[in-house]
Amino acid sequence: MAYVDANIFVFAAIRHPDEAKTAQSISVLRKIAEKRLPASTSVLTWDELVWVCRRILPLREALKEGKILFEFPNLNFVDATLPVMHKAEEIMEKYALRPRDSIHAATAILSGEKTIISDDSDFDRITELKRIPLSAASK
């Protein structure tokens, strides 16, 4: 199973200016929906997705994207628990990541994931995870 960073959902929802990123995100999401890519993400991905969409789209459309996320087929959601937050704090200290990236990394690690699909190269610093760029994951 792979952990999917929030940016994959955001790129698909807002139609990233780089059309290739949008197409690649949709490809990854299609693989998940079709059970060709077992995947998980944090429940906090909803917050990131709706937050970004709300800056670009009307409130109803942003909330619609959030609803689509929670109804996404074959996607496992991992709760943001206190142990995840403690692990995120450790990761933030060790790798100097932003808080939300630290939460995603902690969620993946504590869920037993070895890979994270993301276009955020900050995850490359985390030795416990292997980052799979969107371009590679979409093939």
C-alpha cells in the first residue's frame, strides 16, 4: 500500500496550471479507484484539499471536492491520533519539515507504509519513507 499526499488530490481538483500534473494525478486516482493501487491518506487531507479549493473556488464547490474525497473508492483513511502527532513532532525536529508534512509522514510511517506518492521533494529527507514522484506513480 502507498500513502498518498494531499497534493495529488489538490492537483486533480483544481486543475493544476501544469496540465501534466493534473493528468498524472487523475491517473493515480484512477488506479486507486480501480483497485490497481492500494492507497491510504490522512483524514487531514480533507482539510488541505478544501482549504486550497476554497481559495480558488466558491465554498459549495470546495465542499463538493471534500465530499468527493471522503467518498473516494478504495482509499483508506487514517485518523490523526495523538501518537501520530507525537511522531510528527519527532519528524519535524529531525528533518525540519513543516507541521502538515510531518503529520503526513508520521501517518504513513505509523501505518506501516514504506512509500509516499507526492510531488513535494521535502519528503526526500525522510529516510523512513521513499517518495514516489507523481510522474512515476502515474505510469
